[in-house]
Amino acid sequence: MRKDITIAAEPRETRGKNEARRLRVKGFSPAVVYGGGIDPVAISVNPKEVNSILRSASGHNTIFNIDVQGSIAPVMVVDWQHDPIKGKLLHLDFIRIDLTKRIRVSVPVLTHGEAPGVKQQGGLLEVITREIEIECLPDEIPEHFTVDVGELMLGQSKRASDIPVAGSMKLISPPDAVIAHVITIKVVAEPTPAEAVAAPTAEAAPTEPEVIKKGKKEEEGAAEGKAEGKSEGKAEAKPKKK
């Protein structure tokens, strides 16, 4: 979507990490603008102005103007980097837009309505695809598409082909791509008391090492008994010898 916004930019004569740090300290973000059959130009911009565009309803699909020392061109933000801690814009890439040529963009998809498959049949509405790719003229880029799920019953779905496209818009995403559907909620059945009793536990089931160990103890006990018997027999035999 094109908006009547113009952001002033200053050309950068030098590049590198040191120059980028100096710009950020001054409150600017390094950037590059390219495309349109013109050589890339290194520039610096006010990050607050660009952030306001990225956070708008049309987001990165917004077409606005960049003014580099009087040279004005319509552009879009195609890449940007945020500081993961402070959230500041570290770098930006702008592409020049030819307003007479079709371009490909990804447009957000929103759902609307309450599916009867959820309210009446106890299903679950699952959103699968949150944006689709289209091709259209720059001035006809929509902010978003809205899909009505108010008629979906259990097992039914809305697909990309159900999204109405108008004017110069052409659907690029697969037509059968599922946008949203109503599915059955899976419930894991708990075991019955009889099944719980029948199922042996790890503690109740004896293990083979324990049986073997017990057998060894019994054999050792028997051997000790025999040894004691023999020793007693020898003790009784000694008096008779005298």
C-alpha cells in the first residue's frame, strides 16, 4: 500500500563497522537503497521514522518516499535488523519501486467469525497459514485479507483459493493451501480400574537377577549347613576314639 510519507536520508561516503557505530551514536541507522536500474546508494536514516512505518497496519508492504538530497524515489523496506536487547534498528535495505510494474508481496491473513464446528460440535479452530503471497501493482497492495470462518463445521476448512483477489492481484501461493480448519479435539482415555489392576508394575514384577541371587543364597546356606554337620560329626567321634 502506498502512503504519502517522505523520509529524508543522507548519503554515506564511508562504510564499515566503525562508521556504522558512529551513526548509531548520533541517533541514525545505516541503510542501502538499490534497484530500479540505478546503482546502490549508501545512506543514513532516522530509525524512529522507519519504525513507525514498520509498525503500521501495512508494515513492510508500505510504499513511501526516500529523499536523498532532493532525489525522491518510492521505496519499500525489504530487510532490516533490530538489536535483540535494545530493539534499535541496526541496518536497513530499501528497494526502489516502479509503480507501473507488478511486484510480489506477502500479505497477512486474518480470520473473522465464530465457527459452528467449535461452538456446536466441540471442535477446535486451527489457523494454519497466516499470510499468502500475491502479485499486483504497487498501488493495489492490501493491508491484509480477511477470511470468514463463521460457517465452518467439523472437518471443513478455508483455503487460499477462497480468498477473493481483485484488480491486478494474482494469487501466487498454492490455491489448496489451508488457511484455517476445524478439527476434532483428541482426548486420551484413562485406564479403567480393572486395566490398572491387570497391568503389572515394575515393582511387582520380579527380575531375573533377583531370582538368581536368591538361588545363590540358598545354595550357600545349604553348603554352610553341610559344613556344620560335618564339623559336629567330627567332634562327636573324637571322644569315642579315646
